[in-house]
Amino acid sequence: MTIARLLFQLAASVIVAASPLAAQESDLTQTTEAWLEGPHSDYNSPSFTHWNEDGEVPQACAACHSETGMLDWLGADKSAPLTVEHPGTINTVIGCASCHVSQAEALDAVPFVSGVTVDGLGASATCTMCHQGRASTDTVLSATGGMDLDTVSPDLGFINVHYGVAAAMMHGADVRGGFQYPNLAYAGRFTHVPRAGTCVACHDPHTTEVKSEGCFACHQGVNKITAIRTRHADFNGDGTSSGGIITEIDGLHAILGDAITTYARKIADAPIGYAADRYPYFFNDSDNDGSIGPDEAIFPNRYATWTPRLLMAAYNYQVVAKDGGAWAHNPAYALQLLHDSIASLEERIEIDHGRLLRP
């Protein structure tokens, strides 16, 4: 039994002992067990251990990577809300107090990194504050402004949107989480249906697991949620529109990956490769074999031959890669980001694929 589980079971037993209601005992036990099964309680996760050697979680990271930082951001520690004024405490996960203090329960509006504040979030507000990423269209434009699209600049480095960016994907063009190419229209918030329009409507708030039973009530004829699609065009040009919409997104994502490598080799004159689990994700493909091995996926070998056009496309590649639920959160927005990134690169290179459609 982990220390976290032991402490929470002890806390649960103390609270229940003060209550004569068996229902309260059952509810509290189930809630505690559910939280212990979820990612927000994982004391071993890099999300909470990354800064252990430093002795504190930096202010820029504390709100989402320590309970003390989240309480600071909420203003529950008597500090100003919506800002973190102190480093976070290491070895503190996102616990009960993080989401159940009065300030968290009253939270209804959250500012995004783009500067846009979204209100009316209700129970999704605390989810949104951390699952929105740390970059936007604005970040990319600020880094590339005034540069020739196809000229390598030593001033450019990869811009990582961060991780678990479901809220940015769901709100789409309204918050500009992906890189939105100028003069093109993008899908706004994907509202789904009223009973499935919030984070906690689809995810268990403690385990974070998807509550898929409700999906099948409307999407009949499928036996798994990834088989769902309501858009029946062939967006990725593979000649078929069967399977879930995730297949269209995955297909376009793969095409974009090929386009990025082709452009880097032919235009930037420096082969590039992607390693999904190694920061900063894009590396020099030293042997030009089309893959990044362990000896290449190291920080000193990070890719540094960026043109603005390549950076924009790579940013969108990462946005979709870091939201594994993009097919449910906002499929139209994901497809548009991928399609437009491919189209931009193809202004300079050729890549083999079928006819691509933009939603």
C-alpha cells in the first residue's frame, strides 16, 4: 500500500467515524479510491517529481504541478487570484483541496495563454486552467514576425504547446491554441450535445476515465468510442471514409510528419526527426534514416535549423500529438490545423498523397 493510499484511507475513516450515515461512508470511500486510481494522485509521475532535485516547483509551473501552487493561483492562500506568487512545494499532487476549496468551486472563468478569457465554464473551470497548454497562435507569430517564411533563423527554436491540451483543442479558434494560418477560418468551441458539453460530463472527475456508456446511446452501431464519426468525408485522401474520425486525423498527422521531414531536408537542408516522448521532440536526424534513435534523442542534438514555415507546421504537429482525444474534443479544428500545415509546406515541396479535404 502506498503512503498516499494509506493517508487517504485514514482520512476517510476519520471523517466517516463522525458521521452515522452509511451512504456517506460508501461515497467517500469510492471517491477516495477513484482519485487514487487517477493521474492526479500519482506521486511517481514526472508531472510531480520533475523538480524534486531543485527542491521547489518554479512559479511558472506550480499552479498545475503542485497543490500549493494551485491554491496560490486560485487565491485560496489569501494571495491574489489568477497568479502564482511563490514556488510550489515538491511532492504535492493535485489533491482534494485543489478542486474542492470554495475558490475552486466558485471559479467560472479562466484566462488562456492567448489572452482570451472564457467564462461560463462551471465545473470544467479547474480542468481548463491546467489543460490549455502554454502557447498559442500569438506565441508563434511573435517568434516569427517579420521573417521570411523559408529562411533559416538562428533566433528560432521549437515552440512546445505543452501537454494535455484538451481545453485548448475543445475551444478551438476562440482561444487560438493551435497555429491558425492568417486569412483562414477555423472552428470555434466544439459544444457537442448539452449533456456531453463539459469535461466532467465525459470524464470521471477523479479517475479521469471516459464515461463511454452515454456515447453509445446516441452513436449506435459502434462498439468502441474511437469508431465514432459524424463527418463522413475522406479528409486524409486515403480513398476511404470508414472507421472513426480518429482515422482521418491520424492519417493527416502522418502526412504532415512526412511533409515536415521532406521540407527540412530539401529546404532547410538539415534532416529532422520526431521523438514523441523526449523533450524537445524534434531532433537532428544525424544518419538521415528517417527515425530518431536513443543516441539522437538528446537535448544537445535538438533541431535548430528552423524556418518560420517549418516551425509553424511542427507546432501544429505537436498540438495534435499532445491531445490524444482531439477526435472527440474538436475534430474539425484538429483536421483544419493539420490540413493547413500540409498545404503551407506544399507551397515549397511535393509530397505524395490523395486529395485532401478541409472541413
